[in-house]
Amino acid sequence: MAGAATISGPRVQVWMDGELQGTSNAVSWGWNYDIRNIDLLGRFSTAETVLTGAEPVELTLGGYRVFNAGPHVTCKVPRLQDLMTSDYFELILLDRQTNQPIGKVHQCRAYGYAESADAKSIMTMTIHVRGLLLGDESGENVESSGATVLPPAQ
């Protein structure tokens, strides 16, 4: 029997650099393009809109705070003393039913977190991640050939 066509939360797993990140209970992500209005003298309305680029991918991971598995351990948030040497990671949102990625974010960096403790509640944490490119089950988004790249770090 085939599974459901719609994807539910229990089907999604969060993987960071090939390791299952097991404390997440929510994840949201978004990717926007830059769009510019073309406004002309002698006209009250915009004449055209032009797509000019892509913004970084923004992700928010919500999860349970587990002792000895805080944001620096499980979610790749660098410690202050490691900022100069921290590296990118790849984040994959995997559908457990099909074993296919429904989101694949390249060149990610975790850049912040918040934790919350409430009376009669489970302690939670929220991790903020920014990545450069987002792909999904329909394929990858890649720069076209000939795009400018930064020289390698020394």
C-alpha cells in the first residue's frame, strides 16, 4: 500500500552534515528572490518588475533542549572562540517515507539560538541558520556556469 501524498511532520528528519539531528520538533524555511521595480518618469505605476538575484535561505529549527545536547553540540552553533575557524555545513530535510530530500540547503551557518524554560513545561531551543542555496525533490538550484566565485581562503 502506498503512503500518503501529503507530507506530515512525523515524516521529516533534519540531517546536518550526514548526522541525524534528533531534537527538532519544528523547522521552517524560506527563500526569496530579489525583485526590483522599474519606475519611469511620467508614470504613476511601476512599468515592470525584474528578478535580479537570490537572497540567502533562512531556516529556524525548533526543538527540545536535552542535557549535553545543546545548540553547540547538536546544531552546529559555533562557540565564540571558534568563530574564525567554523565551517559551512549541509542541512537536509529528509522525508522518511520516500527517503528523498524535500529540502537540501548548501553552505549553511548557524548564527544564533534562543532557549526557553517555563514552569510545568519542557525546555526548548530555537536555532537560526542561514544557507546559500536551496534545492528540493524537484532538483537543485545552482549558479549558472561562468558565475563569479570568491578565491579560496588562505
